[in-house]
Amino acid sequence: MRVLVIGGGGREHALAWKLRQSPLLGDARDLLCVPGNAGTAGLATCIPEPSGGLSDISGLADLAREHRIDLTVVGPEMPLTLGLVDEFAGRGLKVFGATRAAARIEGSKVFAKQFMARHQIPTAAFETFTTSAEAIAWLGSDERVFPLVVKADGLAAGKGVFVAADKDEAVTAVRTMMEEERFGPAGAQVVIEECLVGVEASFFAFTDGERAVPLATCQDYKRARDGDQGPNTGGMGAYSPSVELDERLQTRIMDTVIRPTVRGLAAEGAPYRGILYAGLMLGRTGDGGLEAKVLEFNARFGDPETQVLMPRIEGDLLPALASVAEGSLDEKQPPIAWRSDWAATVVMASRGYPESSENGVAIHGLDAAASLPETVVFHAGTRVGADGRTVETAGGRVLAVSALGSSLAEALGRAYDGVGKIEFDGMHFRKDIGRGALARLALRGAGRRPEDR
């Protein structure tokens, strides 16, 4: 079997790393990445992007046909929202991912919020606007209660969300998006919604358009600096499983969020095949329990969540992806078994991220970090230097150091030990990944393994 992974970040390295372990693949020639990075180059065949980059969906389909690919796995959201799956299907090529119509659940926050309203999926109260004048006039009402959240409608690499403490901050956010056009066409419309309070969690499920099966839970960290301070990023770390999502709450999320979403998209003529991500806010109910409301949907594997989920998978990932792509998912027999270990990931970013990044900076200590017990270094913004040996920075988020442990504390300790082995000029990372979770576990007197929570 020959598999193509589309993308060049940490998520794609993690997917390639896990897929390479499949007995269905022969050797590195059977696993291809476009464009890949310095990490995927060590376990797969990396091929250049088509002339139009990853937005060139016709060129990507040409590559899949040229290399006789049996299954294509799509990492980033952009090709999905442009219709890559539709293009591949039209040529008889098998692909894991959502169609253009289904991927609107991520590609347009306006569509997603209105979809949730139509199908009674729990989310924050909201309004949508097509002009800055309308949005600013609405914000000026005495009825407004702050803080409010202002979101760009389209794709903005995880950065098009502003939490506004007052009217002035909200108006600035609207003008930044709609008048200054900082996010380009993504800010042509905006969503303004109530600010939910609680704990964020990431929930993933495989769905073949009719059936859905949950994956392991995890939580990620979006803010750039410790204490959830600083601007939003694509993600600075994660751990799995979530300390908040017990089995009962997971069942409720499947019943109130995931399955209604799958049914609703199918009813609207956009059946969803692939992995569905729900970013959730877990808030307290009147009886002291937890309820989940949807902050956003993603139509692909999360980043850096994939970097904590892949090491926890026991067995082969490839058959699960193939069953989703083929529409043959079995709800009664989950396609993936999970290790009981905890996992943690710490992202190492370049100077200036998320506003900017530095490329061409030499990275040292990768082998030392990767040699630590139960530790994997996933590359994101990296490339091989001109000398053919040096690995150097090539993006904002550079590396994700992931580790397993019999306890969350052990997994975090190993991940940070790995981070400590790596050096590059200007690097920065959060030092508090998982700290709050450890405190909650301590208060509960929890056992060392996830099932003992």
C-alpha cells in the first residue's frame, strides 16, 4: 500500500511517524509527504509541492496519480476548504478528509455558528456581521455585556480570535479585521459572541458520514505565554487524556455535539468523512457538574493535539483511516486502541512567534532529545540546511517534543527534559503545560493512570 501525507508541519510529521509503523507499508518509498520537513525526510519520501503550493488541488491530485497512491491523508485545512477531496474523488482517488461543503464547518465561522443554531448544538450566543459599521453600532448598545469574543469568519491560522474586555477593544478588533484587513478575506465577515468561562478541551471523532467513533481526549494551550497570557497561537502544547472529560461527559458530547453535527451535515447534503474536531468550553452547571459548549469546529487533525495522540495509539492507524475514507466505520468495534499511558507535548517556537518568525537558525541537540526514554521530537517549521546535514528553523512553531509516562507528571517531565536538550537562537516555549491539570489531579487524589481518575 502506498500512502501520501499532505502538509509539512508537526501534525503531518506525527501522522507520518505513526503511519510508517504500519505493516501495510513496505518501506520509506511507500510513504510519501508533500512537502514534508526535515523530520519526515528521515522516515518517508518527501516530494516538492506542485507549482501552486498546497492550494493547487489539481496539482496534488496529479502527484497522487503519478505516484500510484492508494490513500491520501490531508493534514492542513486549506486544501480541504478548497475542495481537494472533491477533486480526488472525481478522479477515483481515495482520500481521508472532508469535502469542500463539509469543511465549511471550519472554513466559515458564520456558517458553523448558524449551522449549530439550526441543529440545536450547544454553543455561545452570537451575532454575525458583514460590515464594520453594523458591528460597531451593535457593540455600542447599552445592552452589551463584556467581555465579548470577536472572530474572523474565515481561516486565520488560529489567530483571528480576540477576547475584548470592553467596547473599545471590541471595536478595535472589528476594525482590524474588516477595515485594516489584517486577515485578508477571512475578516470580510465577523462573529461576535458571548465569552464562555471554564476549561477548554479538545474532542476528536472519526466519522464516515453516518457513524462516529470518539478518539482519546486531550487539551491544548493556545496562548503564547505562561499563565494563558499573550496572543493566540496555533498551539503551544497539549496533554492527553483530558483530566476534565470523564466517560460520562464524553458520552454526552457524542450525543449532543458530534452525532448531531454528523446528522445535520448529511441532512444538508454535505456528509462528513474524516476526523471532526470540536473545541469545547467546559463550564459548571447549577448542580456542580460540567457541560460542554462548542467554541469552534476543525475539519482535520489538530496541531499540536496530533502530537500527543499519535504516541498513545496502540497498533496500526492506517486501517482506521482507510475505513473512514471508504465509509465502512464500525461503531461497535472502535478502530483504534489506546495505550493507558499519559502523553504530553511542548512546542518550541522561534523568536517573534506568533507575530513573526526567524528562518535559517541552526538547531542543536535533536538527537540527544530523541534518545530520551519514551520521547519523540516532531518537526514543524524545520528544513535541512544547505550543507545537507544541519537542521534549521523554517517557521514559527519549530518543534514539538512529545513524551509518554505512566503519570501525567512523568510525561511532562520527560517532555521538558527533551526540550532542555535542544537549543536554537531565539527559541521560546511555555513552561506551564499541564500545570493546572496536575493541580486538579492532586486535589482529586487521583491515581497515576488515566483510568484511575
